[in-house]
Amino acid sequence: MPEKNLPRGRIERLWHLGRLAGGKVTIADAGWPYDGDFLITQVRHHASPGEGFLSDIDFCSDSLPSKS
């Protein structure tokens, strides 16, 4: 598991069954250090009364991306 000071986070989006733990998610236009490819660590699907079916996708990085 990556160190605590490396980029990690959670994305919530409409129902997305195609994402699985161990896969990859690419984030763009989020600003450094959150632009790039990240490892999916956990995916949870749930229903929200006002928003419908949602997927929470947890992600992390195993290294600090370069600033470019």
C-alpha cells in the first residue's frame, strides 16, 4: 500500500460497473499531483435517493507524479 503522503482520493460518479479494484483510472485537469494514472483500490456501488445509482472509486498512486 502506498505511503500516506502520496496522492489518493475518491471519485463519486454515476453508476460505473466497468471499474474494478486493481484497474486504472486516469484523471485530467485536476491539478498537480492529481493529474495522471492511478491504481483503483476499492469500488463501491450504492443508491442515492436524489441522485440514483452511484459508484465510489477509491484510488491511490505508488509514486509522486512529476511537476510539468
